[in-house]
Amino acid sequence: MFLFGILDFTRMLFTWGAANEASRDGARYAAICDDTANKAKVLLRMQRILPQIQDINLTWSPAGCTVSTCEGVNLTITRLNYQWISPLFGQGPLAAIEMPTFSTYSPREVMRQDITAASIVCT
């Protein structure tokens, strides 16, 4: 049982790190592709890193900006739950726990100016 607890804790730490990386990647993708309106594309890209991501908030700074006037993008992962796989004796599987929100801000300075931006396909 102790071994299952260690495995679950390790999986939770992996999920935490993957969510952090997915939020950075999603914000970078949105900033580089200058896409102020397509949340679904950003979410799909993030789900390639961590399929458990259910929803994100994608906001541009300042609000209502256009591609030429945006200063940056803020991305927050919402509704990310972690499901334990180890049961407790006599209780069955544990209920999923809600992970904290993961938020990343990517400034305008990287929009289409990142030297690796050519490797990102904006479709």
C-alpha cells in the first residue's frame, strides 16, 4: 500500500509539472500566432501535453485589443482534477482532487519575433 501511495504522489507531481509546462506552451502559442480569438486551438495544443486539461481562460492585455495593439496574453488552466489510482483499504478509489490554477503571462515582445517561432505551425 505504501508503494501505491508513492506512485500516486509521483503521478501527482508529474501532472503538476505537465500543467505548468502546458500553460507556458499555450501562452507562447497564442502569443506567437497572434491569435486573439481562437481559444479552442490553444486548448487543443495544451491537451497534447496534458489531456486532462478541461478548460482554460485566455485573455489579452489590454482587453479588446487587436493583433497590432495587444501587449501580451494571460493564460490560466481551470478545472484540472487529479484522480488517485490507489484505493484505501475497504473504501475503494479516492475522489478526484482539484489542482490549483496554473497561470502564465506571455508579453507582446515574443509575438512573431521568437527565433523558434518558425517551428510553430499556426493553423
